[in-house]
Amino acid sequence: MNLTIQDLEAIGGRTLQVFSEGVERAEPDMCWEFNKQVSNLESQAIQLYGIVAILTKKEDDIAKVAEMWDAMTRLVDTFASKLKSLCDQHPFCETSHDTLLDLRNRCSRLRDLHA
């Protein structure tokens, strides 16, 4: 069973939809609700990273490996961008993009390594 880039993008899109819906339900001044949604988004990104890591280890075509890491890099960029825009709507809630940015850097390095 192979995960395609389109599958990864579809999973990422659904993840963002669930995240956005969760944040919309959260009261702007209820930071624990917002932070819970952020934590869920980060967990999903880490899980997707793990799945891609496992699948790319089984791939013989280096170009396909680079493509998958490129897709993962773009996906994490999208997650981080969405998080930033929603942070602006919840100005009282302090949250960090560090986990997503670290994950993005790992994906980018793996993409460049296989390019």
C-alpha cells in the first residue's frame, strides 16, 4: 500500500479543516481550548511525518522520495501559515510555531538530501 502525494494533501486538508472548526468553536479568550487545538494540529503533523518517513524508507526511487518530502514540507508550511492566521484571531493566547517550524526544517533537509 502506497501513500500518494494526493493522499497526503487530502489528509492534510482534512486535518486543517478539523483544526479550523475546533478553533472556531473556541472562545477567543479561552486559551486552553485554542492551545488544545494547536496541540492536535502539531500531533497530526508529527504523525504524518512518521508515516512519510516509513514509506520513503521503502522507496527505491530517490526522485519519488524527494517529491514526498517536498509535499510534506509544503503541507507543514500550510499548517504553520494557518496557525499564524488563527493566532492573530486569538491575540490573548500565546502559542508557538516552533514545533511546526522544526518539523518543516526536518522535511526540507530530507527533501534536499534526496533531490
